[in-house]
Amino acid sequence: MEVILAILVGVLYTAGVYMLLRRSILKFIIGIIFMSNATNLLVFLSAGLIPGSPAFVDGTTTTAHLADPLPQALVLTAIVIGLGMVVFILALKYKFFEVTGTDDLDQLKQTDSQK
Amino acid sequence: MTIVALPILIPFALAISLLVFRTTKVCRWVGPLGSFAIFMFSISLFFRLKTDGILTLNMGGWDAPFAIVLVVDYLSALMLMVSSLILIAVSLFAIRFLPDDIPLPRFYFFFFTLTMGMNGAFITGDVFNLYVWFEVMLISSFVLITMGKKKEQLEGGIKYLALNLLGSFLFLAGLGLLYGKTGTLNMAHLAEILKNDNQATLMNTSAILFFVAFGIKAAVFPLFFWLPASYHTPNIAITSLFAGLLTKVGVYTLIRFFTLFFVHDQHFWHNLLLIIAGLTMVTGGMAAASYYETRRILSYHIISQIGYMIMGLGIFTPLAIAGAVFFTLHNMIAKTGAFLASGMIAKIKGTYHLKEVGGLYKQNPLLAVLFIVPAFALAGVPPLSGFFAKFMLIKAGIESGSYIITTVALLTGLLTLYSMIKIWNEAFLKKQPENQANQKPIKLNWADYVPLAILATASVLMGIFAATVFTVTMEAANQLIEPTNYIDTVLRNKTP
């Protein structure tokens, strides 16, 4: 299972980087979402997967068969933060589109060109 | 000790209070007085530290390393103190200089959430908690940088946001892998586990992810592009706030991580840090020399100065670390001061372009004096703060035999001097260009000078009392280089 998920993480990162390098800002945001989720999965996988075991001590399970709860807690936090960031960047993109009427990253040269 | 959490709680309470008191009249008091309260509290924390040793607080009633630990040592206390001094200056500056389309209450709200994130990053002893504070800081800065919604601001905002988000992902990936390898995210616990670690290659995979992530935040050599692309776009009060604080948080975390627990492969890391430091200094300095817009010159100049801080970390002797800390503190004050001065020039003349301004020395000698202090401090002219900071770094470089980086640092000092003298000559000494001369310059109110005067005084005092600051930074450096005390205090609540 870990191997499959590890490959998935790799695929998501690849797709994310590809989308980041596209010219459209919307595709760029989709790249951000891919990267964000790839990272979340990576953190989730970091403690290893222990299938079919509870994460919390309920008094009956022995400690040897417990899933590590910490990465799950971390990933929950990270997902929420990632969601907030994506919402903000979407709002920013909308505002940017309203002001400039363009979705092309190549048009973003104004701040760098003038001396 | 509960008071350790207050640097986070005070700005949080202030931000909440700003949701209740939404009139500009009240905010004029809440902003500066709140910043002053944070400053006074940081000072009291610093003196507490002197008597009681390293202060810790385990959140949620768990024991370390399971609890999220808040730790205040000398480095954290110094950063808290100087950053809150900058908060005072910028909060006063914002009252006078924010344009009408940015409401003061809204500015102060994000100002204080930014402070909360920054203070949290300074005092946390947990890697994941650090990530959370970074995000708090980032989202506040995203809002601040796009406030006003001008076209170039949105453009700069997108660039700023893109690279900083990428940095956050790398940070998160690094901490995930680190947790997988060590099973802990408490910094002191990590330090204890990694002290005798002999799998340097394995640890380097995490370390490099952290390095790139913090390198993006600190704007070191190959990763700095977002900074000059975005820092000149927002209002000058916001730029000054960012210039003084944000990159320095990145430097702080680099110093913390690479002295506390990533100490395994010293040969590789210190060489890498020195190479990057040299390139950062030179590229920043050269780019600054090629521009004629004050905000751009100063933005590139931030990058150049980050190189000095990284250089101290790369040399890695107590004197060098102390020099890096001293330099960071001095740079926060002087850099913010220089940005405030450029904002005041722009208010008088209506433009940031040096070609179009001039004759300010005759018109406004007070501003000239107040500009020359931070500018010469940045260039490293004695007896101002920058001289002693550079002196410590260069002495450490010669003592440890790192001659190349020392030479680069000295030569970059000339580039800095050149940029500062360029602003001085163009804005103050040369005559007002003819085509702009009919424009009537705006007179400044006495209150406009106060923030810059505070920072200039602080810079002068840091130079005059350099011996005291030196002793304190040396103590901070000793705590960093020999982290046994830190680890013992955090993990076992032992007070030495």
C-alpha cells in the first residue's frame, strides 16, 4: 500500500510542477492544489501505514498494533491551512482578472520591467 | 511559566479588539500603544531570562516532548525585542502615511496577526508549530501586500504568494520526512536524537528541504526573485514592515535549525552556506547598484545583507554566530529606517525615482540627518551599529581562515556604500531637476519624523553601547553553539 501511495505522491508532484509551469494563472492554481495534496499525502505516509488499527489507546488494543495518530493530526491541520491558501489565491486571481482582464502569466512583467 | 505565551496572546487580543473598535480614531491609539505594550513585555521577558535562565512553557498540560513547547532563549528574546521596536515605528508611520483607500483598522488587524505569527515563530520549540505560525504570518502578509488592489500590487502579490506557497510545501514535506525518520518534532528532542546520528546522508534529505524552504523566506541567492518583484508594489508602510521583519524570520529559523539539530554534516553544510552567502551578497549588491528607484535599491539591498547573516552561520564559531545575530538585529532597525526615509522622500516629492528628485538637503536638513544615520549604519560606518556587526563577522572570518568569504564581505561593503551614497547624492545633494521644479514640495508634519527618529536613535545607541550588545549576542551565540542547556531545560525542566 505504501508503495502505491508513494508512487501517487510522485505523480501528484509531477503533475503539480507541470501545471505550475503553465502560462494560465488558473492552471497555476491547480498546480498549487496538486502540490499541496501531494505534500499532505507525504506527511500522512511519513509514519508508515498500519492498516486496520485504531489510532487511539482504547484500553484493549496493545500498543504494538496502534497507528501513529500524530501524522493524521498534522495532516488535518495542513489540509485546513492548504484550503485557506487556495481560497485566498482564487480570490486574488479573480480580483486580478477583474483589474487587468488577463489570465496570462506572461503579462506579469510590469513590476520587473521599469527601472 | 504562563507569561511565555503572552507574546502570542497580546497581538491576538489586540487583533480581536480591532474587530470590536472599528473607528479610525480608536485605532490610532490601539496600534501604537499595543505595539508599545508588546515592546515593554519583550523587555521584561529579556530581564526575566537573565535571572531565571531559559524559559519554557508546555502547552496543554502535557510533558515535553509530547506537548507543544514554547521556549524563550536569548536569541528569541532579542528578536522579540527588536521586532517589537520596529512594530512601534511602523504603527506610528502608518497613521501618517497610509493612503485613504487602506482603512487604518483593517491595516492594524493584519498588522497584529502578522505580529502574532512572527512572535509565535520566534518562541516555538516545535517544528510543526513553527509551520503553523509561518502560515499565520504568510496569510497576513498576503493580505497586506495586496491591500489597495492596484494593478502592480496584485501582480507583485501573485509572485510573492506563488514562491512563498512553494516554500511552505517544501517545509511541510521536510517536516513530514523528518518525523518519519526520528519520530519526533520537538526541536530539543530532535537535537538529542540527532546529536549522535551517523547517517548524515539520510538526514540531509530533510535538511535540504528545510534549507530551500527557509531560503525562499529569507531570500538567499538562487531563491530571492519574489522579493524584488513584489516589495516595491505595496504602500511604503507595508513595505517597511515586511523589509524589517519577514526575511529575518527566515534567517532566524535557519540559525535555529542549523545550530540546534542539523549539525551532522558540518563540512558540507558550512561550505554550502558560505558559497550561498557570498553569492547572495554580491548579486544583491550589484543589482541594487543598477537601479534608480529607492524602493528597488533598498529591496535588492535586503538580499545583499541577508548574505552577511548566512555568512556568520556558515563560519560557525561563537563569534561568527554572535556577529550574525548582531547583524540581524542591526539590519532590522537600519533597513526599516531606510525604507521609512524613502517613504518620506516620496511624500515630499511625490515620486520614488531618484532622477526626478533632488535638493532635499537644503529643503529639509532634518530628514537628511535622519536618513544618513540608517544609511551609514547599513554601509558599516563607525560608530553606528552596522560597523560593529560587520567587524565581528569579518574578525570571525579571518580567525577561522575563511579568507574568500571575508574578502567578498569587505568588497560588498563598498557596493553598499555606493548604493547609499547614490541615494544621498541624487535625493539630497544634487539640485532639483528643472522639469520637476515647478511642483511644490509637500511640507512634513513633526509627527512624520517620529518613527524614523526612533529607529535612528536605536541605531546610534546600538553603536554607542556596542559592548553591551556584544556581550548579550555572545551569550546568545554560546547558547546556540552549545545546546545542552537548551535541551535539558526543555526536556527535563531542569534549571541550571
